[in-house]
Amino acid sequence: MEKKRLAGGNPQIAKAEGDAPVQAWISGLEGWKQGAARELDALVVRTLPGLRKAVKWNSPLYGVEGQGWFLGVHAMTRYLKLAFFRGGSLDPLPPVASKDPAVRYVHLAEGQAVDDPQLARWIAQAAALPGWQPGARRQAAVSSARPPQP
């Protein structure tokens, strides 16, 4: 059965916690995005064994138990968008700004290396910071029920 895809080829996956829904989301991607998402998932797991995973709002989230989510992934038409929810605190800053100054993005395009040492450093730095928690107060504002959007 063909998985339903949303804009940009983003797979529609039911909200759930754990590795299985993340793997289902990855399997629902097409072409180079599927391979890149698999490599990214492996990089995150290698960098932070025992991390927390979920799919919410049709996007995989990675987090640390008790600290919230530090990374979200979303399939766009021409790239995978990696959202570092506390990216404004990373050094160096991830390259793409957000409307929310706390959030920074990495756009992973076809042919771009996933197993990048800088990406692994950002993942490790982000996991060490307090993450995004739905409904919890952030330093500057109250977060919405959804992760920060571009």
C-alpha cells in the first residue's frame, strides 16, 4: 500500500513515540531523501545512543528524556529541513535563520554529505541544551502546541 505524502513528499505518519514510527516515516520518503534520512537517523543515533524519538505533526523528532526535543526533520520539495529548536545557541550557528530567533535550520539537499562532522557537533550541542517541550514556557515566549515553523 502506497503511503500518503503531503507537500514536498513528506510522508503522512500517525503521531507516535519510538523508533518504529520514525523508520516508517523514513521508508515513506522517495529517492535520495530516503537515503539521506536513513543516514541522518544513523548519525543522530551514533552521536547520542539512547535518545528519544517520535513522529509528531508528520515529522520525526529527536530528543533527550526529561529535556524535550532538540531536532525535527521535515521533507521539503528540494531538501530535508533539519530544525534545531535551540539552534540560536549553537556554535557556529546553523546556516538558515527562522522567524523564531531560537530556531536555526540546516537544509540538506541531494548530494550533500550527511555524515558531516559539523552536523554531528550541532547534534551533540543541541542535545546538551534544554529542548523544545510542547506547551512548556520557553525563555522568551510560550511555545505553541506545534514545533516552531519557518
